[in-house]
Amino acid sequence: MNIPEVCITFIAALLGVAYPILLEVASRLDDKYSSMVVVNLFKEENEWKLFRIFLGSSLIGVLIYIIINLPFLPFPIPQWLTYSFLSLFVISTVILIVNFLLFVKKIITYYSTHQVLQYFNRKKENEEHIYFQATSDILHLSIRKQDTVTAKTASEYIYKSFREIRAKNKGLPVLYPDAYYQMVYKTVQELIFSKDERFIYLEHRSLGGVWFLGEHEKAQIHELTFGWMWRALVLAIKHDRDDMVMQYWSVAHQHFIYELVGVNPNRVRVGDLFVVTNEDLVNKRDNERSRFIEFNYVLGGLLLYRNRYDAIRRMFRYTISVPQSYDLLPLWMNEVFELYFKFRDPYDYNFPFINHSYNFPNSEGIQAEGLVKYWICKYAALLFLRQYTIIPHLAFMEPLRQPIVPVKQSEKRLWIENLDYFKKLIIELLNDQELLKGVGIGFMNEQWFIDNEKTPPNQFIDVLKQNVTQAFEDTEQNQPISEGKKQAFIDKTKTLMKEALKPYRENLLKNIQGETKNWYVPSITMVAEKSAFSDNQDIHNTNFDSFLASRQADRIRKAVSETFHMKGTEAYLLRTNDLFAAIDNLSIDADLYIIINFGIDLSYHTQYTKIPGLSENKYKSFTITSFQGYNRALMNATLYILKKEDLPAIIFKDLSAEDKEKYSVEEIEDSFHLYASVIDLNTNNNIRTEVEAEGTYTHLNKSVLMYIGMNIEIRWKKDIRMLALSQYSEFSNRGVPNDLNDVKFS
């Protein structure tokens, strides 16, 4: 037998015997691991691909060998070509045999669970984390088959993978790949139905949170991680696995104590002040602690919602120190009420879509938001009752001390409006004996409060509400006026008054001598809530600094327009098309006369009606001056035509010394003698008494008086002639329009 025939024998053996057996072995990988990920990884191995390639090339070589050895070939084959082919054929067969041996080794690796896990662990991950997924599938299969050895090996590799991700994200919130989150959730699913005590360590790592949180690494928790932790906890609670919930509680307790230790402020004296040099670090850690505590309070609300009273009882009793310390539960009443008002959230400021972050089972639609908040608030009420069971072991511990009243008025108002609801929740709990016994406080009743000389919950809440209400009233009355807001009012008043008076100062006369007729625009006052001008309010009062100035500006505009209306000597009501035609019919000198416009939209007529000779400040040779704003209740939009020398004068007189002293004002604009002030009516008895006499206002001791002081005189010559051409409107009942030929003025 020559060498090619030996090669053909090997190829035939591989094709006829070994290859079918190997295919059968490979196909059973799916049955062994129940994982398409593992099967696909096997099919992507180089040994699998190369074996099939060289087997095919060897078969082609056999075919060629048969052809070149046929006795009836029509043409001779060169000897060198035959030798070359035989050399390649032998080399291909040798490579096939070597690859076959490597392929067998790879199959052995995949068929040994321990070896394949080691193999996956050595491989470099891609973006899809395919080897991690394969390891996860093997872990889940081992849980189903109760294979503790394989589960232990796989979990160690998984723990290592999580730790590597945390190491890469040191100092940042750790965002794990999606495959990692999916793995933990599926592991919890398997463990829920396994109930094998040999897998308690897996419960500790998966639902417990060790994989996510790490151990002694101070890893920061990403919001997405909180979301997946919540889903896993919901799953366990739905299936009544209180033991798994306690695995989480123990890990969370240790994580909070050792990994989220509060950062002490580093205070350095700078001059007369102490500056915290690590303020950012302190705030960052406080925020991390607050977020973690929030998560665990919501967990309590979920357990209460699902009637898992025994789990709550175990949480209430869980501690790892002597004397007892319950770090994930409140120690002071302040913490209880902070929780309650954070989630009471009647205007959805804190949690506009809370069911997206904390979804409760069987809660859907528009009612889900309220349901989630209700049960968290009810858990806060339960924590309130728990405060009665705390036995102080240190001198400073006062679990039933009244909470500190908030500083901001908006927060006080929130407390006042929602403490009755909190009391209602407490009453519901006290009337539910099954719940009280379940959580371990079934002894709590009216007689118990009396026997133990403890303030009953109802009385506690009533006293708290009285304290908050009194503090709110005291602050409303005694809070000082903010200098910043007062200055904002003064600055805005100055700006708006300048804008309002500018057109009159530029276009009207400065003074008129002789016999005159005068009108006046006096100072203006307004009573407002003091909270609009105080700090620590949270809620901004819109336009508090501009409202009164806007009213005064409107008064000035109306006053000027009213004087024109009253001084008109000839008045006509004309249709829009006749207004400017009437001016054309007048026999007056355009150099001597001027047109004053109140309310007629000249830009519209310029752009659309295209009246010849009209622009926004001229009509042919006549000058047009337009004033914004007029008394619409008294007059139509009107064009006034009068001599330029007959225009009124606007004169700014100073306030009397009596008013300056009375309102304690300083001049803020000397060009037109403008004054402004904000007066605290709680401290200024004289002005408060004067305002009270009007009988219009109440609670003046909680109010301020805004004052804008000015003395404007609008002075007209006594005898003038002025033509008023008013625009007729079909939408107002103000007379019948005149005919164009009726207009007379000279």
C-alpha cells in the first residue's frame, strides 16, 4: 500500500466512522447545557471550522487522485504535476489528522463542565459578553439540576467578572453590561423555585446584592442597578420568599454601615469663618446614603402592600451590633417625617412618575402612582409606631422627641396640610390587629400608651401640628423683608417707570404758563403678602417686583389719554376708510398742527390698506405721535389733531416732606422724582392702622405695603381747539358713524 492509499484509508475512516460520532457528540451539547449560547460558541471554534474545511479539501483530493489514475485518460498528465498533487494531498491529510486530534480535545473540553468553565474564564470578552452569558447559562442549569459543585465554580467566575467591572469604574457609578443584569435576574428566578438550602450563598450573592454592590470596594450604585435590584426584590416578594428578602436586607445593612460611611467635614479657619474644604465629597456621600435609604424605605412599603408582615418584623429586629443599632431604620422622629413628606408629595414634585422607578405588582394605569405613594406613606406611619418600641440606651437618644419644624414656609404649609392624613394612616394601623401582631407590636393599644406613660400617637400629631402652625404664623408675621427682593422691586419700578414716561417726556411740553387746566396722577400703594418679599419660601411669587409698577404705568397712560378725550372740542366717529380722508379735507397748516394717535394700528394701514402718504410717524406733511395704551372703557381708538403749541405739558413735582417721612422713602430717580419702598405692616403700626381703617384687608401683620411715590401733573392751556377723529367699530355700541362731509375744523 503506497502513501496516497494510506491517506485515503485515514480519510475514509474519519469520514465514515469518526466524523458521524463527533457530530453526534457536538449535537448533544444543547441537551447537556440547554444553552444555545454554548452551542454557538462551540460552532465558532477554529477547530470545528478547520476540521470541516480540511475534510472537504481531502475528499476533493481523493476524487482528483482517482481521476488521475484512470487508465483511459485522453491526455497524459505531466509527472511533475502528479508529484506536486500527491505532496499536497499528503500534507492536507496530515493537517486533517492533526486538526481532528485538536477537535477531539476541544470536544472533551466542552463536555467537561469544569474544563469548559475554566476555558470560558480564560477567554477575552467581546462587546456582547458571550462567554459571561455561557457561564450564566451553565450556572442556571446547575441550579435546576441541583449541581452544587458546578454552581460553585460558575458563581466564582461570575463574581470575578463583576469585580473586574467595578475595578474599571472606580470612583464612578458602576454601570454593568446588560448581560450582567439579565444574569442576576434569571438567577433569582431559578433560586425562587429551587428552595435548595445548599444554594443560600447564591441567594446572598444574587438577590442579596453582593454581585452588584461588591464587598469592601465602596462601589457607587448606578440608577440602572437600583432598577434591576428592585425587579429582583419584587420577584422574590411576589413568590413569598421572605428568606431571600432577608438575604438582601443583611447585605444592604452591611453595605450601608461599612461602604456608605458618612464623610466628616474638614473645617479650616479662613479669617473669621470656617470653610469646609471637602464639601463636595461630604455632599456626594450624603446623597449616596440618602438614595440608598430611600430604596430600602420603599422596600418596606412594598412588603406592607403584599402583607409580608413577618418579613417586616424580621427587618425591624435585624441588627449586627450590641447594643442594638438599626441603621436602615429611623432613630429620630425627624427621619420618619422626612420619609413621609418626601413620598406624600401631593403635587408630584419629588416623584412625578414613581411607578416607573418603583413598580408594585398588580398596579397599573393612572392609579399606580397613588397606590405606590399610599403604601410607602403607610410604611412611614408604621415606622412612627415603631419609634414607641425603641428603648434608649444612650443619654441623647429620644426616639419620641418632637421633630424639628422645617425652616421654609412652603414646607411648613405642606406639613400643616398633610399631618391629618398621616394621623389617619396611624389610626388605620392601630385598628389592624393582624398587622400589628405580624410586625411584632401587637401589644400596642390605648391602655399600653397610658401604662407606659407615652404620648398617644393622635396627641403627638396634634401637638406637632400646633407647633408647625404656630411656627408658620410666627414666621408669616415676624419674617424680615428680604433686602434682595426689596431691591428687585425698586430696580424694576425704576425701569418700568422710565419706559412708561419716556414717550410723554419726549413728545409733550415741559411747562405751560398762563391760565391752565390741570390733572394729576398721584402715588400708588398696594397690600401684598409678606411671603412675596421674604426668603426661604421655595415658591416664587411671579411678578412680585413688577406688578405695582405695571399698574402705575397703566394709570399714567390712561390719565394722559383721558385728558385728551376731555379737552377735545370737536369729535366725530368715522369709519376706518374715512379717517385719513377727513384729514385731507381739513384746511390747516401741517407745520402748525400735529396728530396724536391713541390705539389706531398705523403699521396695519401702512402694510395692508396702503393709504397713500401714510407711515408710522407721518401722514403726508403731518407729524404723527403715537402713545401706547389708553382708556378703552372711555374712548375709541382716536386721532387727535391740535396745534403743536397747544400740546399739554407733563410736569414732575416732588413729594411732600410729610409723605417722604411717612413712607420712609428715598428718591430712586431724580429726573422725575420717583420714590419706592416696601413697608412691613407688622412693625409699622401707624400705616397698618390707616390701612385697617379701610376695612378691605385682613391679616395685615403678615403683609407689606408696596409704595410707589410720584406726583405727576398733566397741564393743559385752558382754551384750545382740538379735533377728535374716532375709529368706528362694529363690535362696540358707541354711536352711529358720521358722514365724511360732516367733519369741520379750522
